[in-house]
Amino acid sequence: MKVLLLGATGNLGSRLLPALLAHNHTLTVYVRSAQKLRTLFPASITDRLTIMTGDAEDTSAIRRAIVDSRSEAVVNASGGIAFWFWQAHKHQGIIHAVADAVVGASEELGRPIRCWFVSGTPALGIPGTNDIKIGR
């Protein structure tokens, strides 16, 4: 299956990446830094990837990544780092951007696209994050 993975350099994404490859998926990764990805994984892994860089809140760029890679599935593991109390909360914006990109790409490609959101930090009730509300 052709899969687009967002957040491949993070804690969860860096574990999902080799697992997806081990199951013979064709993998496109969408990351902020291709250089960071290359420092985390050996060339034997990164040579098997299509690497796209961009912001996880950029709906149009994510949509283009899905369409250009002809992805059949999207796994979003991005956004966990934005939950430190001194940072602005980005998780909700990332969820909306990815969901909107998947819907738009599905319409453009004329077929459904599977989508998983695996970064569960907002559900943990972290102190100082009571203002986070998932949903529009």
C-alpha cells in the first residue's frame, strides 16, 4: 500500500517508519527537516523513502503530497511536541489540516483514502491544556 507518514522524525513516527517498511508499504514521509530524518535513519532506510518537506498545518501542501505520491493511506504522527506549556498548541490545527487535506485529495483522486491519527497527546488531560478542544 502507498502510505504518506507525517511526523516521521518524532518519537512515534520514527517507530512507525521502519514498521511500515517491514510490512512492504511504499512510503512517502512528510517532515519539517529531511536532514533530521537522514540523521535518524541509515541510508539503507532513507533510500527506500520518498521524502517531502513542509509544515503539518499546511493543508494544500499535505494534499499535494497525498496526490503526488498517489497515497492510499495517511498516518499522522505529528504534533506531539507542541504540547509543552510554553508553546502554542498546534495539535488541533494539524488535525484539521491533515483531515481537510485527506478529504480534498480523496475528492481529487476520486477514491477513498484511509487515515489514522496516532498522536494521542490531547486526550491525556495534560495540566495547562484544558483549552484544547478537538473538533470545529
